[in-house]
Amino acid sequence: MSGKTVLHSLSRQLHSFSLSYPHIARAEQQFPSWTSSLLVQCRHSQASFPGPLSCQWPQQSTPRMPGRRGGFANNAVAYFHRLNNKAIIDKRMLQMAQRHTFSAESKERKLTKQDYDEDCTSKLKAEFETARLCFENMPSTLRALPKMDPNGIYANHNLRMDGIQVYGFDYDYTLAHYTSDLQTLIYDLAKEHLVKEHRYPESCLQFEYNSDFPIRGLYYDKQKGYLLKLDFFHSFEPGGCYFGRREVGEEEIEAVYGDKRISAEHMLNLVPLMDLFCLSEVCLISDVIQHFVDTKLAFDASYVYEDVKRSIEFVHRSGLMHRKIIEDPARYLVKSQGVVQLLMNLKNSGKSLFLLTNSPFPFVDKGMRFMFEEDSASVKNWRELFDVVIALADKPNFYTSERPFRHYDSKKDLLDFSKVDTFHRHSVYYHGCLKHFLEIKKWKGPEVLYFGDHLYSDLRGPAKAGWRTAAIIRELEKEIRTQNEDAYRFHQAKYHIIQELLGKYHGLPITNNPDVKQKELLLSLREARNEARISMKHMFNKNFGSTFLTDTGKESAFSYNVQRYADVYTSRLENFLQLTVEAWLYTPFDVKILPHHVKVSPMSFYETESRT
């Protein structure tokens, strides 16, 4: 029987089943898996059938979306098969029909184990070849998938804004955003301190900050010296582990830690690097270690970490960084009239506002004057916007200690000795603690919304105390724009399709003792998957990939902390201008971890294009 005869016979069978069954999925149960794949292609090709197809695509109860945990490759395969490319489809149809021609003899004889293994391999290989042919084109339906808003506000937990009466704000990277020059400044000042105070080699002064190397949300092993990107379950990310500037392979990491998943014991030695100030620290630690390796200088990784940490802390606490920023605010600070307008809107709506920062008041005052007063005729004194101003708060200890408040005399630069039992407008207070703060203001936890950028120092304490929390994550804007790109979604779909084919391969009985063809198929699948993974990774950061996702589409450890400590999150504070003070923010019904990842209706995959 020729391939064309088989194809014609299958077409007639498809037509008869479509009249009897309302869903093509039920009809596919009557065919082998290779026939099902063929029928999907027939359904979306321009081939003529004996009569119109009356079947409809099946509904699915749970929507799947790119970037989410769990398989969605069946859906992805479906819309890749929707490519209206008759030449490709006809070629594959003929190849598959010829490969699976049935003879009377083959029906009667029993298949040996070798025949069965070869049949399974050939079917899986045919699926892989079909997928690769489809990868040559980008379906229009992929471009039509919904785009997420880079300036959107995303809710991990439902939040009724009409219940919020008090708004609190951190200063650094929340009210004030800095240019990339700040990271270079911190890096340069810290390396100079390393050389002068800790007697590091003068050759370290030649180091330069590389903004393309680090991302936020990494972990540093202060005992072993490894810089790790972990996923939601604390498993290390392939291609996201470094020792100095050298990328470390999976074999080396598993040899050190014993498994891909970091144990609770090893987690005690890992330092989370969760705020933007950590970027310069990550880069300096890696450069020092790499320099010591290159020069064959013996060192202990824990010493390097402690020395770099002390140098970074010196830059902050000595006031050296603050003085440099104040001397040239236009170089380091970014003005935003949107932030000013937001604060004024909240104040005019009768809300209470407070500022809670670890920075010293003179530094904050100069920055706020530059950002709020110079170009705004409506703001004469920025302190009029706030009911309470607290500086040098020592977060996160502020939330757990019982340190008293001290009144700060900004004119004399002195702390008063009188007890603070009430807060006065236009006054400034130092130190303090959450317990005394709530005793004085009588504010209830659920009616307070606090904005911050540091998931641990800013948000973990308020979240545990019952405040509502909002994370300002600048990287979110770029992350969403990248995920919205057609190229990223194309590579993402390819990855998940290949991943599902690999799952099918390992589910076959051939994997215990594969032959040459089976090994070649496995190698090809792994190479295709790795190619798609690397393509996605490089669209974010060539060294560590996405801040929110691993290369395999799972949520990162940083995402875990965002979900844990932030009720809502957004890329910048002024995005809240799009909301009223009575707005309700809801968590999407289909979210597993973070809601800014792309959500796709099942019909996006199953809805067929109109036939002409």
C-alpha cells in the first residue's frame, strides 16, 4: 500500500470520526500516537478532505502559560502545528505515512522487543523532526499572545487600598532612584579601602566595575567562595554558578554540595544578596577571588568575604558615599515628578505618610531637596508631605529591638536628651523601634502599607508585624519587556516542547540499554534543549540570566522572597499613580508564584485559524 493510499484512507477515517465525536481528542483515542500527530497536521493544513470537519477543539480546565511550573508543551505543540505551511506539512505527512505503512503480515505477526523499541524510537524521532521543521517559522498566534505591563502593579496577596490609611516609605531605591554611576562609586571606594586598610595587593586598584556581570538575588557561600543562583527550592541553577569569574559546571557543584539541591546545613553558610547595593559587592568579591586564582595567591574565601563586606560597610557608614552623592546629585540621583505627585495625591486624600530610612538625615534632606523642591513649585518644603520622618532607623533591627527614639536637631546636628513620647510635624527622629512607634501613633498593622526595595531589611519585618508591604523592583520593567518579546517566547516554547519530548524518551522502556540510534536521539534532544535555554538566558544576563526565573523557566529564589514578603510589587513607585486610593488589587486566579509572568488562555492554543 503506497503512502498516498494510506494518507487518503486516514483522511476518510478522520472525516467519519469527526461526524461521530464532538471533540477530536476522543477521536484520537482510536488511533496510535503517530496517527494523532498526523491528524493534527492534517487538521491545520490546506489539504482537502471528503467533507467539512465538524469537530471542535477540547477545553482544558487549567490554563498553562510560558514560564510557569508544570507542562504546557502539548499546548505549545498545538500552536506550532498551526503553522499554515503546506510544503512542510505535506512533506511530514508523506514521510510519516510511508514510515508507518501497514501490511497484512505486520498486523498478524507479534512484535519482538527489538521491533517494539525501534518503533518507539522512530515515533519519538518523527515527533522531534516535525517539531524542528515547525521551529523554522514563528506562528502568528505566538505574536498574538497577551503582553504583560512593564509598569503594572502585581499582587501576591489581595490588597484593598481603601483600607490603607497610612503609607510608609524607604528612601534609597524607593523614593530616591540612583543612576548606574552609584555602583561604580561604591565599587571604587571599597576597593581603595581594601588596599589601604586591609593591605590587599595594589594590583587590585586596577579592577573596574562590570555592570554586565551580576544580578540581584544571588547567594554567596562565604566558606567555599561560590556565587550561586538558586531556584525556588534552593536547587542550584545550571550555568549560574561562579567561582571568581569562572563559570562552574554541574559536576563540580555536585561534588562540593553533594546534590543539586542545597541542604539546610549548607544554606547556613550562604549569604543572600537581595538589594541593589549588593551588585558592587558581588562584583568586587568575584574580582578579588579571580585575581588571587590568576596570581596563584593562597587565600581563604571566608576572609575575602569578610574583608569586602567591611569595606562596603565602611563606604556606607563612614559617610564617604553620602558626601560624594551630595557633591554631585545630578550625576547620581534621578528626578521623578511622578513620585512628588503621588505623595501629594495621598496627602490631599487625607492619608498619613511617614519616612523610615537607615540613611542619615543630612544626606536624605539634600537628596529630597534636589528631587522634590528644585523643579516643583507646589512643594516648598518636602517635610510637609510627611507626618513622621525617621532616619538612622537601623532596619531590620528596628522591627525587633526596643531602642528608644531620639529627637534630632538638624540645625545643631545633635540628638536631644528628652524622652520622645509624641511625634511632631517638621521634626526629625533617629533610631527607635517598631514597638514604640506603634505605641505613639496608635496605627493598626493592616492599615499601614510600607514601600521598600530590600526584601529582608525593608519588608520582612513589616510583613511579620502585620503591615502590608509593597516591593519596588527596578529590574521588573526590563524583565517584563524581555518576556514580552516574540523571540523570547519562541525560544521558551521550543524549550518546553523539547523538554516534553525528553520526558517521553525517559518514559520509554528503551532507556536502560539504549542502542546507537537511541543515544543519538537523546543527544540531539539535549542539544536542542540547551540551545533554547542559553538563548533565553542571554536575553537577560549572559552570566546569570533572569532575576525572577531560572533558565529552565522555574521561579528563582529571589522570586520566592518576593512572594513571601511583598503583598504587591511593581517596578517604580510612581506606577501607583494609575490607582485610586479606593482601588482593590487581586491576585490572579491562575497564579502559582508570581503574577507578572505571561498568562495565556487555553483557547490561545486551541482556537483554529479560519480556513479560506
